Amino acid sequence: MKVNNSIGYGKETNTIKLKLTINEYQNHPDSPKFLGIVKFKERIVIEPDVEYIFGHWQRANENLHLSLTPLENMEKLPTQKRVSKLPISIRKVVTDFLNNRGEDHHF
């Protein structure tokens, strides 16, 4: 998020995340399946000629979620590996540590 004091807003982002709620009052075949009102708490800037990645998935109560993020932001994510892809000796140490984490440590 970038701070932009020149226009009076406190925060700015270039990512949109929406919960698409089911339209419970569909009276016509052309009525939208999802309907709602959205109010953003920060300024959202969508720039021309920027590649965006979008995701759309179903969650509980048949609600759908939509996310739109610049592709360049994906490059900032950490590199991750599945534990199942590690060599067996390392996988065993990691699994044993996670399975016994609370026994030897008093958090």
C-alpha cells in the first residue's frame, strides 16, 4: 500500500478483493446471479497497460470471491516448497518437530 497525502486519502492499493454474494431475489432469467453493494476503505488504483492476475473461487454459503492483483506483486511473494517434496531425512525432521512442537516448549 502506498500513502498518497496529496489527494487527502490515507491509503492506496492496486489490489481488489470482492465477496460476490448471491442475489436471493432473481425474478428474471437475465437477473444477475450475484448482487450487492461494496464500499472500499482505501483508494484503489487500476493502471492501464499493467498485467493483472485474477482469481475466482467458491467459499461457504455459495458466495464467490474475486481477487485482482498486479502480476508484478506476485513476484514479491516468498518462494515456498511442499514438505512432501523435501528429501526423506529432512522431511522426517520437519514432521517430527511440527508434531511434537508443544511438548518440549512452554509457550
